[in-house]
Amino acid sequence: LDHFTNPRNVGEIHDANAVGEVGSLACGDALKLFLKIDPKNEVILDAKFKTFGCASAIASSSALTEMIKGRTLSEAQKISNFDIALFLGGLPEQKMHCSVMGREALEAAVANFRGLPFEKQDHEDSPVVCNCFGVTEAKIRQNIKENELTSVEKVTYYTKAGGGCGGCVPKIQEILAEILDEQATTQRRISEKPKMTNIQRIAAIQKVVSDYIAPALASDGGNIELIDVEGTKVFVKLSGTCKNCTSSQFTLKSFVQEKLREYVSKDLVVIEEK
């Protein structure tokens, strides 16, 4: 509510060297993100936005600009729509498409800065499934996979597809069923693999921390130490610039924990030791 009634960083940056624009006024939501980026180290020096949409769209855009200022592009690109919602203390599920729009605008701005075509979210070659809101099949598939959606209702919450006349609902159901079947098949194959012993799990965690996580934090003057592993709980200690950083919890959950889940096990939970 605070980020809606008192939005931060509203307006334009006239000498912006990165601009990302997503959404459509015809579809009800639009966001234009302006970034001023240091070309030498790719640090985001300033961020402003213009949004047309509901309270959640304005709040999500405000939150995004606050989250990315002072970060490098590589750090900013790790921010997910869930992180935006978490920063706001949560969003109604039916408004999650607002946080998705924020993430898309950031990706569009980064592509603009690097002189690359923004194709990931535009999905120009993908057929439109929802004509009411102009949502393509590729975008629906991406959101189902990224956000682990399990129903047409949730697809509508995250993409707005199916929220108009409803004529596209059968096609959404077809796409959803196909992806859920693929995921179930993959999960069966994973479950058939022999489980790691506790020693193997600890060794794998140590390797990911030393090979991937520690070097990334060190590049910004931070460090991390693996303290202990108890079942699925991984205890770590941050030091250097990470120790007193206001976004340390963001770093733990959105970077450290996600890396360990990606390379070791999806059930791992990272806990910081003070």
C-alpha cells in the first residue's frame, strides 16, 4: 500500500542508456522502465518508471526500481517476480502478473542496453492464444514452468490469459496438461535415481559453494562460509560486504539457496548463522 500511495522513482531519466517497455494500454497494463547504467562496471546508477495499471502494478514497479538501484546488471537479472512480491510483503495471487510485468521490463531494458533484440518475452513468432490480452503460447508455457502453475486459474493470475471472454481456456488447459505430463515424467526419472548419502550431499554442497557461490560474492567484496548441514538445512555465515548488507536475506534466498537447489537438491533450505 505504501509503494502504491507513495511510489518511489516515478518519471523518466532523460539521459537513460537503457529503456524497457512491456505491456499494452489496450490490454490494461503497461510499464516503461528507464535505467542509467555505468557502462564500465554495469552498475545501475538510477532507475525510474512510468506505469499504467492497478495499485499492484504501480507498487511492483516502485519496488523493482528500489531493488535494482546500486546493483550490477548480473545481480539485477537474478531478481524474479517472486522476489518483487516478497519485497512488497506479498501480493494477491490474482495480481502476480504485475510482478511478472516488472521482471519483463527489466529484461527488456537489459536487452536494450546491450543492443540486443528483446525476443524472450515478446515471443513474436509464437501464436497468440488469448486474443483479449494478446498473450502468446510461448509466454503461457514460460510462466507455467517458471512459476510451477497447476491450473488455468493460476495461469490467468500470472499472465491474464483466459481472463477475458474465456474462449482460450480449452487451449490453455491443453498446454497445461502437456507440461504437467512432461514434468511428471521427469520427476519419475529423478525419483528412480539412487539418492545421495549425507556425506555425498555435504560434498556436493561444499563444491557448489566453493565453485559457484563464493566467487560470485567475492566479486562484490563479500564471502560465505559453510558452517554445517543438518538434513535439508544448510547453515552458512556471510562476511565482508555481505555481512551488514540490507539485502543479505535476498542474497541468501534468491542466489545461494537457488544455486544449491539447482545443483544439489530442491528441498535444501539455507539459514544464516549470525
